[in-house]
Amino acid sequence: MKKEMYAFVVPCSARPLVFDESRCVGCNRCAEVCQVDILIPNPEKGRPPVVLYPGECYYCGSCVMACRQEGAIRLQHPLMNQAKFVPVRHAADAGEEKPLPAEKRRG
Ligand code: SF4
Ligand code: SF4
């Protein structure tokens, strides 16, 4: 008896991987190395794998490192993780006010 199996992409706002279809050759090396198995081979040969569980990716980068086609795959971190921290410039640092020595600040 022939069994048919189906897989559906789990809806999720995260889009951890971006494939460049013009560079990807569909070799599935990225899918093979993923430790959490969120990628499955594309049913259409030569196309990038399907990201089945985008919300389960932990952005380890193994898939990107395994790819031999430059620029075929890249990680896209969640927006909140793309924030850059910049040093805060206090008025005291600008010479407008001298900061207290650490021992006096502690009271
Ligand atoms: S992204 Fe790279 S490793 Fe993954 S299927 Fe495409 S060519 Fe292969
Ligand atoms: S970044 Fe890591 S967890 Fe996410 S798809 Fe690639 S190998 Fe899998």
C-alpha cells in the first residue's frame, strides 16, 4: 500500500533564512547539517530547501557555513536582535559636571 505524506510550513512571523534562488543549486547540504531539522528538501529539484519550522531556528549559522555556493543562503536575525548598542554620552563625561568617585557614589 502506497502512503502519501504531507508537510506544511508552520506559520510564524520569523524568517530566519533568506535564499538566493539564482545561486542555490538545491544540494540540501544546509538541510543536512541543521541540528534542529527545520529544513526539508524542496520537492522541486534544484530549488532551496523549505523552512518548515522557521520559529525553531536558533541562528547557529551551521547551514550558512555548510553552503558551498557563495551568497545562496544568509541568516536574517529577528529585528529586535539587529539592534546596535551605542555608547551613551553623559553630561558629566562631556566635562559639564565632574562625576563623583566610585567610593562616594556608593554612599
Ligand atoms: S543554500 Fe547552499 S547548501 Fe542549501 S541547498 Fe542551496 S546551495 Fe545547497
Ligand atoms: S541557523 Fe542553525 S538552526 Fe537555523 S536553520 Fe541554520 S542550521 Fe538550522
